[in-house]
Amino acid sequence: MSIDWAAIGSVFGVSLVATVGLVALFTLGIKGLSARARATAQGNSAAPAVTAAYVCFAGCAAAVAYGIHLIVAKA
């Protein structure tokens, strides 16, 4: 039995980048919702903050759905 260390390293690198990217995207969504609360408290429009938050959350949902699709397609 031979272990392909390059393949293991590649999988680790891709999973690390994907995880950090998803966490960053989700964090931006939470920050957008926080900006909405601040804008509403100050009497300003919250539409840009809400739109940005929804785009971030949609990106997270799309990435998770794509990951599930990859898992199911290989089964």
C-alpha cells in the first residue's frame, strides 16, 4: 500500500481554503445584519446592509449545496 502524500496535502489545502472562505463570508453576513441594526437605530436606510448580508448568506448556502452535490454525485 502506498500513500499519495501530495494528494493528501492537496485535499487539506483545498478544505482549509474553503473553510476559511465560508467562515469569512458568513462573518460578513453577520456584520451586515449588525450594520442594519445600527442604521435603523440612527434613522438611516438599512437596505445596502441587508442586501450585502443576504448576498453573503446566499453565497454560503450555494457553497454548502455545491459540496452536498459533489458528495451525492460521487456516491
